[in-house]
Amino acid sequence: MTETLKFRDKYENVLKRGSYIVLDKKGDKLDQVIAFARHRHGKTLLVLANKNVNRNTSCKVMVPTLKENQKLENLLPSYGEPSKFQVEKGAIAVDLAPARIHVFEID
């Protein structure tokens, strides 16, 4: 919890005042993945979450400006089962573990 509060304080301006960008998803037939970005003054946070608390959920999230060499480091503390990500130009293929939330700072 402490690490999450530090994250919130560090990115407060982006989270509270940043523009909200809904990201398109492909292959999420049951609408189990939450995917959006927040952007302010050159900082962009990518948020990916699995609403399903019982099963992994997979889909492709379209992130138009994403580069295939983008490094992803989750800014939130790790918990539960690990999720899998594959970055490609303009998209990220995700296999999100049950009830997992990931936040990444991207270029």
C-alpha cells in the first residue's frame, strides 16, 4: 500500500489533470480488459487491468505511438500471478493475470 501511495504522489499531476485517452482493444470479446492512458506535459501513463478476478484475459491493446523497443516496467507493486506482455509497433499483446492492474510510463 505504501508503494502505491508513493506512486500516486509522484504522478499526481498526470493522474488528476492529465488528458484521458481510451485505447482500442482487439480480441476482448467479453470486455474484461480496461485499457487507457493519461497524458500531461510529456508524461504518459499506460493503464492495463483485468476485470476478471478468476481467469487470465488476453487481447491486443492498440497504442498508436508505442515503439516496439519500449521497455515496460510496472510502476505498481507486484502481487498475485504474473502477467505477460509483448510489445510491437503501435500495439501491445497482453495476457493479464486475474485481477491484475499494471501502470507503465511510456515514451
